[in-house]
Amino acid sequence: MMTGPNFEREFQFTAQDFERIRGLIYEHAGIALNANKTDMVYSRIARRLRATGLATFDEYLAYLAHDSDEWQQFTNSLTTNLTAFFREAHHFPVLAEQVRSARRAGRSPLRLWSAACSTGEEPYSMAMTVIDALDSWTPPVRILATDLDTNVLRQAAEGVYPLERVAKLSQMQLKRFFQRGTGTREGMVRVRPEVRALVTFRPLNLLAEQWPLHAQFEAIFCRNVLIYFDKKTQTKLVARFHPLLHPEGRLFIGHSESMTHLATLFRLQEKTVYVPQTR
């Protein structure tokens, strides 16, 4: 039995339970859980035991093996969804120049990909950026937004957020890109329809054997995702991005991530922004 606060837990949770869950989420989603995530794993999966009415982790993991719907709930439970509008703000002027340059070169439509979009703040920030960059509410831009977690995708597609989620935006941005809620939606805002129209949300497991993607992208945002994968998985994933980027496209990663071990595929253009090496 595991040490620590286990004696206070509602369900027995052994080291073997943790290792089985750790192995399953790595195999299914590539997420490498550190040994210090024991309490987090217990807390999140215990909710699934309550929801399914099961009494032990053994029973739950046996049930999981035969229920595809519960697999999605299991994965959703262990996925981290930290995001914000215009997070890592230095990326968006780079994106703006990228789409302007592509339009000057005559490329259309311009395709962008938010590869781990969470609750939608990132792809909507991308959409607002291109609207301003191309001075059009209907720019020739298509943004694909994908995530493993189906719960956050549903939230993202609605485009509805509490006011505190947009508190750091300027008043100009709020007036230009959001509608304020009234009545039962008081204290909420919704992304304007013109912005939402540029984004298509789809479920996608980045570790799936095949991606239903064929067009080349001007930009791929995969920020603060690589940190959850080991080096082997990072290498495999980034190698799959390479042929999907236009030769003059840009790959955006998070501030705590590095691709120095992938220098044969991408070279650093500026802070956490990479361009493909010549094919």
C-alpha cells in the first residue's frame, strides 16, 4: 500500500494502481506522469470511480478495458488544460507578419493549426490576430483547433467565458471581439460570430497513428504540450509536424520547451518560434 495520506482516502490506492494508470495514459496519450503525481492521479480518477459506481481501482481499470466511452473520460481526467487569451503574447505579432507575408505571396486560403486548443482561448486569439493583421472580418484564413479532451472542445466551440477570463484584455479588444452577456448570461462574454466562424474544432489525439490532415499550414501552435512527453515522443511528434508546415511556415512552442535535439528538422527563428529546415 502506498504511504502518505492513503489512510484518509475513500478508496484504497496502491503503488501498482498508480503504475498501471501511469502506463495506460502514456500508451494512449503520450503523457509521461512523474512519480510525484500520485495524489493528483488519485484525486482525478477517484471521481471516475464515484461516477461509475465502482468500489476499487482494480474494478475501474477492468471496466476501462471494455468501455470506449470511459476511455475518453479517463483521458479527459488526466489532461491538463491551462490556457489564456494571448498567452505568450510575443507570438502573436510574429503570426500577424506571417499571414501578411503569405497573402503578399498570393497564398490562399491560409491554414493555421492550434494543436492543443484546450477551451479555445488560443485559436480565438489567433483568429483575432489575423482579423487585425489583414484588416478584414472575413479573411481567407481557416483555423483548425484540436484537442484530446472532448469536454474542453465543447466549451471552446461555444466561445462563452466568464469576465475574469478576459480581464487582462484591453477595453478595445473586449468591445471589438466579444459580446457581453445579459440576463442569465450576466457576467459572461461570448466571442463574436465572425471570430468563431474562422475556427473549426475537432478531437485529435496527437499520438494517433494517422492524422486526418493533408493541407500545409502557415503556422502550427503546439505550446506547452511537449513538456508532457518524453524525448522519444517529442521527436516523433515534431517530425510529423515538419511535412505539414509550409516551407515558409512557423512552429510555435511554449516558453519552457526546447527543440535543440531536433535541429535537423527546425531552426530557431526567434524566441520559441521555429522554421522548417530545407527539405
